[in-house]
Amino acid sequence: MSFFEEVEDETIEGGSTVEISSFLEKRRCELTETRVCDERIHALLRGPDQHMYLDHLSPGLQMVYATRHLENAVRRGGFESYFSRAGGHVAVKAMQGYALIGAECHAALVENALALFLGGTRSSSSYAVLDDVFTDLDPPGPLKAEYLEAHLEDFVPAS
């Protein structure tokens, strides 16, 4: 449904000018917030120049690098430290890597931490619960090993 169909369905029918104006202003703010969030996510996907090479790696190698990078950083200082120091530039790749190997809980935790970061949260206490859950999860090593065995072509060049 387009924006204008939504406006027509929700406000025009019997709505006063004030209701229509209020709806339009609220919707404009939602669209602006979505655009800003999309721009932040796009910037994270682009990442700083030092991580540009990840785009040229196979999905398996991207998964190994990004998930290991995030795991080490979170173990050392938690998600808040990871985002404040590294800016989260590999977080999206890590989230995709966890999803690739079927580590859905890990992917969801990274997604939640990323949402906090993109929302502007800088408080350590906001990340503390995610840190605790992350450290309590079973390590994804076995899932990574299964993926590696099933997708050797991602890791070993064809001869």
C-alpha cells in the first residue's frame, strides 16, 4: 500500500484537517527516522576502507572473519565497547554469517545490539543483558565446522 493510499484509508474519510495534518506530520517523522536508520545501516555495510576486502571474499570466509572478529571483541569488552571502538563495521557481516550457519540466536543478539547502536544508545547497562546472553550461548564453533565441511569450495580454491 502506498503512502497516499494509507493517508486516504486512515484519515481522509471523515477526518478533520487537524487529524490529517497530525497524521501527515507523524508519518513524515516515521519516514525521516526510517531514512536516517537506512543511511546508518548503509554506512555500516560499506564500512571503513580497512574492511572493504570482505566484499571480495566468499560467504564462508566472510562468516569466519566477521563472526570471529565480533566474538573476540565482545568477549574482551562487550557489545558497547565493540561498537564504541570498532563502530560496528563488521557487525552486519557477522549477523549475516551467523544466519548463514544457522546460529539464529547469535544473529538475533547481534541484530538487537545493532539496533541499540543505530538508535543512539551508548549506555553500557543497555548492552549488559545482551553481553550476558551472548556469553551464555553455546559457542557457534560446531556450526562453523559443519558449514566448512559442507562448503569446502568457499575455503579451498578449486584445482
